[in-house]
Amino acid sequence: MREAVVLVTGANGEIGHGLVSRLAERGERVVGLDLSPAASPVAEQCHEWIQGSILDSSLLSRLVSQYEFRTIYHLAAMLSTRAEFTPGAAHAVNVEGTLNLLEMAAEQTEWSGRRLKFMFPSSIAVYGLPDLATKAEAGSIREKTWNLPTTMYGCNKAYCEHLGRYYANHYKQLGAAKGVSGVDFRAIRYPGLISAATVPSGGTSDYIPEMIHRVARHEPYECFVRPDTRIPFMAMPDAIRAIVALEEADEAALSWRSYNVTSFNPSAQEFLDELLTRWSDAQVEFQVDRKRQEIVDSWPADVNDDAAREDWGWEPLYDFTSALDDYLVPGIASEMGGGVA
Ligand code: AKB
């Protein structure tokens, strides 16, 4: 009676743009949910668009009556910098919103008797290194180390990973049917993401995508971190591939419910040096924002993604050079209407 669909929350966001296209190409009927009106080209690729909030319980109840969600990609979130200005609102969106969706998913699986995949973009923000010396010594860190986030966003993401693991493995554990919510929760701890099509806002890893989009438009850019600042990054197509590959993986092969993935980890200066070989007129100055710098300094210089490679065959398509030459430079030029990037 109810249509079988894939729900994408935050569908108008950076990841949503690419993910909705990928799911539509796979023949999925996608229901897009976002606070804002549907933006092209996402709008044309959705089976239905719902403009609303994941905090609206009556809306979610209506969705349960209308659709059977086979998979939920829960992308809606308030990112790390914006969350520091309104931590209470960030907690509401990032945690209460996620809990609302997990409850909706559990209710639905009780109805259908079928398992429902709940895909969750977590972040390197769940990690917290206390100082630069420890960050340098820690190097590439694994999933179970340094889980000491220093931001509301990082705390939110870490707690939601635990919530998802509870719904998957321990739901209503004192009940007759222990831990059988049917919610198959799977999370990816994304590094900084760089898209050719969109520029992020409200994140603290934004300095790299902001830099390339400003340089490509021959506009000056003030980088808010030091030249030596180093964290892991990934091209957006690889971010889409990763979460779809994790969704398609056999649950029996998964030894974790939260996986690191990464591709490359240039310093801000190394990234600028590469841009200068493509745009000799790049005008980038380093104007450090001390408080945002402290956030990025608490994030790891790199992450170890062996578990994702071993469990579900993760492998990035793009390294640092090919991300620039094969995706970002041509992609930004195309977004600029074919102008000279
Ligand atoms: C942010 O900067 O908040 C995000 C992230 C690293 O998760 N891009």
C-alpha cells in the first residue's frame, strides 16, 4: 500500500546534490526532505520533495503513513563552526532530529518486519587531539582512538553514532524481542569534502573548498587557518561513492558501524602551492582566526581507513593531483559556464 522509497534528508546540501543524482541513476525513487525549497537539479531527480523540518514529528508521522522507507540517508545537520554560535540549536537539529528519524525508522521496521538501512554521515570532528605535538605524534588515527570531540557538532556526531549502534544492536533490550529494531545503522566519518558544484558554509574545514572556488574565480581569499594546518580531505564524488558502497555492503561483512574514509591530506600551504601552478594570479593571504584554528588543530592530520578497505572494499578514485586535474578544475570551469577557471 505504501510506496517503497529512499529518504534523503538535507537533500539540498553539498552531499545531497551528488547523492540524489547517484540514487536516481540507480533507479531509486527518492524522497527529498529539506528546510529549503527544492533546488535544481536535485528537484528534477526526486520522486517527491518535502519542504520541512526533521524536528517536525507530525511531518515524520505523515511520512510513515505514506511511504515505506527502504533506506534513509540522513544528511541534515548544522556544521561545526555554525554550531558553536548556537550550540543549543545545533543539538536540536543534529541530535533530536536524528533521534526523531531513528524512532521513525524503528516504528517502520516494526510494521514492515523488514530491516531498514540508516546511512549517517559522521565526521572527523568526533576526534579531539589535545595539542599539536600530540596531533603530530598520533598521525593517522583509527576509529577507536582519540574519540574526545571539542565541538558541539563533534559531540553531536559522536553521540548519534552511539544512538545508531543502540538502535541496531540493543533497542528495547529488556523487551521480549531484544535488540530487534530492524534499523541497520551505518556511519561514515567524513573528512573535509571538496565539491566542484557547491561551496560549503558553516564548516571549519571550509578553508580548502573556499580557497579553490575563490582562486578559480580570480577573487582574493583570506585563509582563516595557518599555512601548516593539516587535516584529511576527499573529493565529493568519492564521498558519494563511499556512502553508497557502505549501503550496498553485506551487513555480515561489517565489523563496525562507523568507518573512517579518506583520500589526501595536504597542508593549507601545499594546497595553495598546487593552485598556484594552475592559477598563477591566485591571491591568497593567511589571516588566522584563532578560535576556528583551535578546532581544526584538534582534528587529526590523517585517519586510517583500513577497516573500510577490508570490510567493504573502500578505495578512493581521486588522489590529491587527480582530484584537482580530473574533477575540481574542469568541474568548477563547467559550473562557471565553461569560462576559463
Ligand atoms: C565541518 O567542517 O564542520 C565539516 C566536517 C569536517 O565534518 N565539513
